Amino acid sequence: MTSAFPFQHAPFDTLSSQEQQTVASSLDILYFPAQHRILQPGDAVDQLYVVMKGRVEETGGPNGTVHYSEQEVFDSRALVNGTAGMLLHAAEDTIVWQIPRDVILDLTRSNPRFAAFFYDDVARKLAELAHQPYRQEAEDLMLTRISDIAYRPPSRLDCNATVMSAARAMQAGHVTSVLVEGEKGCGIFTQSDLRNFIIAGLDPNTEPVEWHASYRLHTIEESDYLHQAMLLMVRHTIQRLIVTRRGEICGILEQVDLLSSLANNPHSVGGQIERAGSISDLHSAAAAMQPLTARLFASGMKVTLIAELMSELRQKLLERLFTLLAPAELLPHVCLLVLGSEGRGEQILRTDQDNALIIEDGYQHPQLGEICQRFTAELLRMGYPPCPGGIMLSTREWCGSVSEFRSRIKQWTGAPDARQLMALAIWTDARPICGNPALHAGLDDYLRRWLDGNPAFLAHFAWPVEQFEPPLTLFSRLVTEAGDNRQQLDLKKGGIFPIVHGIRSLALEHGVRACNTYERLQQLHDIPTLPRELARDLAEALAFLQGLQLKTGLVQLRAGQQPDNLIDPRDLTTLERDLLKDSLGVVKRFRQLLRHHYRLGAL
């Protein structure tokens, strides 16, 4: 009977052959008749149980009634604690394997991935187990040095140079930063610094760049490995590192180049976009993005990093397309936005177009209408389908002056029906990527002033989280769709959307300006608005759900199908199903918090 033990299922699939043999040699088999009480609160737990045949019911826990069926483990957390916390009985005649507690604890001490299964902390469990890498390229990651890839030579300026000089140097060198050298030492001035400078309304022709540079540099030796650079970027939440050779600065490593190199992509997609001299050049770069995504995922990279990279590349693509279509004199008078998941920096696979254009009040250009139409048409040719809701700068509603968008904001917030709420939700995720960002900043300020002290509207704004129930029953069973999509569940409706929109609602209420859901989560936790444990659980649950969405989408693309948000739980591994249940349980907890906070039951 031990030969049938489910070593192919979690958590036993993390064990080595020798560790599996240890388990096999310690197995015993027990029979429980229907309604037999297996454990009750306070009982000492000295065995781990795995269902061979039958069904076990658990009651008295935070998730209500839970059923365990064939090849599922119970009561793993009680095993670690040594004492049962819930009532478990045989729901029908049941046969189980039992493994001594000492054997399991020895394995948890020697095998961290096996140990992660027994974590009580949902975020910690998801972080440890959810990102199982497909490591065809992991060896390359470990062995490639910074010196083996084409990092960028530094662009240097004297500290007496103006901000305008720095902007021109970045434009001329097709770089996103310049080094500033002077009495303070060596500093760095980036595109983000330039954007903040413009929004502040300062004079770039007179302000010295050294006043606005950062002098806290993060460096890495060119003899170090790529994975060390990745860790530094993740640890410090930065997009570039100063590369040194025996302590002397010799270059700058941008995040986009690092991540492209990790995918064994010798011709950086970001470089292709920056060097593109024609729209046809951009088509080639756009075509390379999907294979790049697949390679990054196959290399074991975390889904949050893949999303960050792909969003940055797509934003570069759209920015370059617009600058190729629009004359230079037009750019200071308009602002190109990406919206929705693209604006949040969370869209990985190619999806519908979601963009808009803000035009300075009173400004007109004879070619503007044609430019907007061509922009949409070229994206369509690159494989980005038109937005079914018409959220594109080629439509009148999403291409307008500052005054027109102010009127639309009043409309969206004045009569909050479903369509207006969706438009506002998409707008709150807007990210400026080309032109004059001050146009968007002014409208964002206007929206927040308009909503200040209006809790009733914020409750209506948050209400859509009530529309989609997480597909998880009181018995911790996954709920699939009806009709044509029977046996499948919708990851976006039941899992991703409630997290994203709930966090978006809280961010709008508390004045959080970040677009990205993970950044919003961090800032809401810092305020603090969200409990620390829930914030961590939400971040890990969202990452797991997005990873599952990406994995399924890539499989569908390989099969020649259009990716959707539907998954069949039968196609998941036992571990994936367990983690999916954990993640949807987090969604349920979050919806309860939102329901109470906004009194959604009263709407």
C-alpha cells in the first residue's frame, strides 16, 4: 500500500528520493468509520494524516467547514503546534496514511520548501511555494557576470550644468540618467528627477542640476553576477546600478537591460525601441515581447518583476510610437497616458488598448486628429486589439483638453452608475508616458480636491468588489462557472479584481498617488490603513493569482488561442490548488474588511 503513497503531490513532491524513502519506511495505515472523531481541540497531535480513501471534515476553524478528500493532508498546522485546534471527524468510511510527527519535523528542518507547506503565515507560504521556477536558464543566471553584458557607458556632467543641459544630454545619448560630478562627489540625475522638476514648475535654464541630483549611489562591480544585481535592485527598489571597475565608475546598468539579459535575449528589446528610427522598427520590437515574456517566466523570474519589465517596455514602445508620429513642437502641449492594468504596471501579456491624450487648453494642431487615429491603427497592426469600451485616444471621450477632462471627472463622480465608475477607476490608474506630465498632475489634483470629504461617493466607488464572489465555498471547495465555461473559474473576477479595485478604492480615499497595486499596498500599510499581516497576504495572493494567469495565458498562446482569465482547477497541481484556495481565502477576508469599512451592505 505504501507504493501508492502520493509522493507526486504537495508537499511530498519537494522531497528527494532519500527523503521519500524515509517517509515510506515510516508509513502506517488507519481506518476510521463514518462519524468517528479523529481529533478534537486540545488533543495531542503526534501524526500527520493523508487521506487514502474517503473524506474527512474539519469544523471550528477560521474558514468554516473544510473537507479533505483523497491524497490531501490534514491537520498540518496542528502537527507543528503539537496540539489540535479544530474538530476533525470522518465524514464517511475513511482510510488514511499516518506519518510520525518526529519524521515530519526532521524533514522540515532539512528541507525548507517542504517546511513551507506547514507555515501558518499565508504570505510566507505563498512567497516560498508559489514561485516555483522552470529553471532551464537558471544556470546562465548564476554564471553570467555584469561584464558579460552590454551595460551603458556613463554620461557625465559638471555640477555647474543646468537641468536643461542634463535633459539635452539624456535626449542626445538616449539614456535615462546622467552622472553629476562636483564638490559633493558623484551624484545621479534621472528621468524621474526631471519629471518631478517639471511638475514643480522650476526653470530648467537656470537651476543647477546638482541641486536636484541624488548622491546616494548604489554600485556593483562589473565582476559580480547578474543575480547579485537583480537582488540589489529588488532590495532597494531601484531601476539602475552604477557599475564600477576596481572601484572606478565605468557604466550604468539599467533594469530593462538586466532583465532582458536574464532571458538570454542578446538584442535588448528596450534597446531596439530606443534605437527605432521608423514605425517598422517598432513592429519588430513589439513582436519580440511575447517570446521574451515566455523566456522570463521559464527562467523562474517572479511575476512581479516580469510585469514591471514588460510594462516598462510597452510604455517605451508607446512613447516611441507617439514621438515618431507627432512633431516635436506638439509634445509640450499634450500628455499621453496609459490606463488600467497598463497604467498600474501589472499587464504582462498583450491586451486591449487602454490610453488617452490630454491637450493643453486652447492648443490646436492641424495634424492632431490624424496622429491619434494612426496611433491606434499602428498598435492594432502590432497586435494590440482596440478597447471594446472605446478607451483610446482615437475616440472623442478619451482625447480632450484639460477643461474637457475636468468636465468628465465631474460627470464620473456626479452620477455614479456602473459605466461612470468604471471610467473613473480606469482614470485613477493613469500613468503619463509622453509629453507634458504636468497636464495630468493638475487633473489628478482636481479629482482629489473634488472627492475630498465625500465618503458616500467612495463607498459607491468601492461597491463593484461586491459583484464577484471569490470562487470558494464555505467548505473550501473551488467553485467553477456555469454554461459554456463549466468546470472553469474566472481568476480575474473572483480573485484579481477584488484585490486591485479594493486597494484602488482605499488609495483614492487616503490620497495615495501610486498607480501600482503593490506600491499602493505598501503606502496604505505605512499610513497605516491596512493591518501588516493582511497587506502582506494580499501582496503574495495577488502575485500568485497573476502568476497563475500568466502561466495559463502562455499555454493558451502556444495552443493558438486568445488568452482569457479562465482556468480549469483540474489542470492545476495539488500544490497550485492548495495555494489557490489560500489566495482566495485572503480575497474573502479583504472583501469582508471592505464591506465593513464602506458599509457596502447598506448600498
